Amino acid sequence: PALSEYEKRAFYVTYDVTDQLKRGDNAVGVILGNGRFFSPRPDMRSYGYPKLLLQLNIEYTDGTTAQVVSDKNWMLTTNGPIRANNEYDGEVYDARMGMPGWCQPGFDDSQWQPVQLVSPGAPVLSAQIGEPIRIMDTLHPIAISSPKPGVYIFDLGQNMAGWCRLKVSGPAGTVVKLRHGEETNSDGTLYTANLRTAKAEDIYTLNGKGVEVYEPRFTYHGFRYVELTGFPGKPTLDTIEGEVVHDALPKVGDFATSNPLINQIYHNIYWTTLDNYRSMPTDLPRDERQGWMGDRQEVSKGETYMFNAAPLYAQWLTDIQDDQHPNGSVPDVCPAYWQLYQDGVVWASTFIIVPHMLYEQYDDLGILRQHYDAMKQWTDYMTQFLENGVMTRNTYADWCFPPRLKSEMTVINSTDPKLTTDGNMMSTALFYHDLQLMARSARRLGKTEDATRFETLAAKIKIAFNHHYYNSKLGYYDNGTQTSCVLPLAFGMVPEEYKTNVFNHLVENITVESHNHLATGLIGGHYLMRVLSDNGRPDLAYTIATQTTYPSWGYMISKGATTIWELWNGDTADAGMNSRNIVMLIGDLNIWLHEYLGGIRPGSPGFKNIIIKPEPVGDLTWVEESYDSIHGRISSEWHRSAGQFDLRVT
């Protein structure tokens, strides 16, 4: 079942087992893994030993019914072949300890022990609404190398999340180890430094009975490269295959252009997104794998053009609300396996932004109604931190903006004051945006008094923001970083008489100071491309999108990336926080590709009305996009040549 805040709720899953039932005796067998309930990490909460609650409902052809429920008569053993397991370190499997027929009628379980009756694992059971996690694809190695005797490195050709299926034959007791990593070192060995404490290894002991096939059950890894050691003989490309594992979200869109670089960037976005669907939107597959709030703030909207992400995010919002403290505070990570209740506005704003995104993309007013009181509670709670209209709570600032100085190319966050955006300025802008969204929700739900209160407070914050941060002599906000221009423009905080100056400064910062490159981190990047296009410069957005020099998405590709990096300087930065597979730096690029290059936008919630408005920019000669909205398929295809423009819409 899906991950959850176990002190509040556990999800259950339902299966149709009609085809498995047969006349006569039947048996039910269950294997329990540790998951996040029995935590393998010293820095994470643990909720006890794995538990089972099972109910089998049987409907007979004569109309009668029966139930089989897990109770004190069930039996268990810990002497099965899975000797250890967790998501981060992998699985240890000894095939010599296999028990043929263990889940079939007539198996001798006399050496097993009775189960222990325990208290429920969570006070509330809820039906899982998100899609289950399944094997969704299989990748085959494209190359094998041997950097050392007995050490073989397989290249799957694509950074992925999942596990390997191993085929092996040899003497009983032979121990084969698979280790997983995203990169290789310069000498061809496996690079694992950025996995930090995660072992990311599966260990298999052979039983010696012919060709043996093994794949783990209770782990997953983020990897492109696999190190195989202990293998009896010389492996071939058929020895392993990569099983791509993620939530089985239906694919709802396609996107392609005449520019191969844009297509490869989209490919990287697509894989990064699906690799981080684990019943919640995770950050990355190293030793974190947490539901970081800030990462998905606007990225989530772009995801809806690729997958039907509504059930996943609806379920995640339940986790967030379950994690909310009685005073209104919500954590930076949900479920709160890390107890990070730091009350920074920016990350927590996801609890306001994502429900409104689901309403706009899916016309789901029920989402707003379900979470309105909790969102209001958080908004009211955060209001206490306002000082003269400025929001004083910020934890991470504009996380991971690209360093410029050669001396800083190994760091995670630059300390250059010219590039650093003031945290309070960001928090004030985001909180203004939150209030605007809350006012809209209140009006949609008929809560006019709340709406008026939110609008009044937002108006006061806008005045204070401009008074405190706008420099009328220089024509920009604060120190003039790209993010300090982008956020007020994105949220409508810039008075009409200031707009030209602020936008012109943003353009100058990009074209002159940054040499046609972005200089935003996680938060500024969530709005950059749309702000440029909405203010008349989609051409500049396209220039940024097609750069291949640092910092850019194309630069990642020039270094061999098949997914999106955690850091713009991921090829040189310290391994301590340097994943090659994380969504946060996608920003609003994916939204921009679909809504601006492809040109499909919602004209009203749920695409009941549609806006088709493609931007034919740069050297593009064609763009094709399709999207399966809740009202049916929408497609936009345009071509241009010799002064002619052809647009075909369905």
C-alpha cells in the first residue's frame, strides 16, 4: 500500500482474486517487507514491526458469501529466503532457504510459529486512491565493461528507478552482488558517492539448481549503471535487465518538436518525473526519497500534461493534512518521516498551490472543499509572522541557483550576494500569492467573508512589498536578481508604472549579466519561462531553453544526462547533495513546452474551454502536442515554412 503518515492513517489496497480461487482447498500466502513503517534509517521515524490486516470476501454463485480474515490462527516464519530488505540498502536473498509450495494448500507449516496479535498499525484505514506501483517497462543493457578482474559494469543507457532481474547458474552457496549507481568514475568503476548512506545493493546466494532468476521485492534503486561481482563465469548482455518501477499512472500526453535538443530535454523531464513516483511525489532515489514540498510546487502542473497525476496528488494532499499540527503548521516533507516543521512560507505554500492546480487542471472543486479549512488554518497561522507587511519566515531561499565564480563550482549553494535573492522578499511574494489563491477558493466555495479578508490582507502586503523592496532609482526590486524580478511579475505585485522597468531589468540580467542564461534556483525557475513569454519575450525563453553551455538543461545533456540533475553544476559539485535524477530544476519549463510551444492551455477549469495559442519561436519549424483532458483528447500541431504558418487543432 501507499506510504502515509502512519500515526494518523494507513492505506489499504484491494485485489480481485476470483481467478486464483479454486474448488477445494485454498491457501493465502503473504510476504511482509519493511517499507517505511519499520524504518531502516536512524534519522527517520519508525512505527513498529510490519503488520498485516487481510480480509477475503467470497461471493458464491448461489448468492451466499463468506469471509476469511487474518486472525490468531494464521502462522508465520522468519526463516524465508529474504534475509534483509529496505528501500535504501537493497535486499539480501538466500535461495537455499526457499520453501517450495509455502503458499499452497497442504504445505507443512508445523515448524512455523503462530502470529502475534497486535494493535492496529494506524488509527484510520483509507482506500488507496492512487495507482499501485508496478513494473512499467524493461530496459536492456547497451554495453558491458570490466574495469577490474571479476567486476562487470552494465550500462542500461537510461537513468531509471527500479531494480534488476538477474539470470545466473552456478554452485550452491555462490554469492552474487548487484550494486547500482547513476554514474561511473573516470576509471570505469561504479560511482556511488552521491548515494551517501544508501548501499543500493542486492545480494543473491544461489541454490545451485539450474538457471536461477532473481529480482527483489522490497527495494528499489536509482541507477543507470550496475556493478556485478561474484558472478560464476562471464556475464553477457542477457544476464541482467532493468525493471522500470513506478506508480502506474496513465500516460495522457505527447510532445515533440523539430528541435532534437528540446526533444531530448523533454525526454529527460519525462523520465525524471516517472522515476520519482513512489505513491507520493519523491525528490530523488538516493538516501532521501522524501516528499519535499517545494520541489513540486509548480512542477506538478507540468506533470499533468504527461500523466494523470490527479489521484497521486489528491492522496499526497491527504498526507499533508494528516501531518498538519493543531496550530496550523505543516512540515517541509510529507509524509513527515523527517520532522521538519520549520514554518518557512515558501515550501509550505505547496499546500495552497497544488489544490488550486488540481482545480484548474481537472475542475475538481471537491479538492478545494476538502482541504479549505486546513489551508485556511495554515494561512491564518502564518499571518502571525508578518512584520509591517513583510513575511519573515524563510528556510531555503532560492534553493540551488547556479554559481558563477570558478571558485564556487564545487559548492551546492553560491554565497555570491549579487546572485542571492533575499529570503524575506521571496516569502512575502509567495504569501501574497497564497492569499490571492485563498481568496479565489473562498469565493468559489461561497465564503465571501473569508475572501474579503484574504483580499484585504493581500492588498496591504502588496503595498508593503513595493515600499520595502522596490528601488525607484534603479527600477528593480532589492538587488535585482532574476528571481527578485520574476516573482512579483508572476504574481501581479508590480504596479503598472513599474512593470516596464522591472521587466527590462530582468531581460538585461539574462542577456547581459548572465549571457542569455538563467540564474534562478528552484523557486524563481518555477515561473521564469512563463513570465518572459507573458511579457512579450518568448524568444528569450526559447534561447534559455536551447542553451548547451552552463548553466542550462542542454548543458546537462552535453554531459550525458538522461534525466534532470539536482544542481546546475552537477558535473563539478560536491557529491554530498548531487543527484542526477530530481524534478526541482525542471521549474516551469515543462509547462512552457506544453502551453506555449505546443499552445494548449485551459480556458476554464478542467479544459471545458480551451485556449490554443502556440508560440512559433526561434528555429522551430514544427511542434506537435496532444493531451487527454477530462473532456477528451486535445491536439495542436503547427508547421511553418517559406512565410506560411499552418495550424491543425483537434
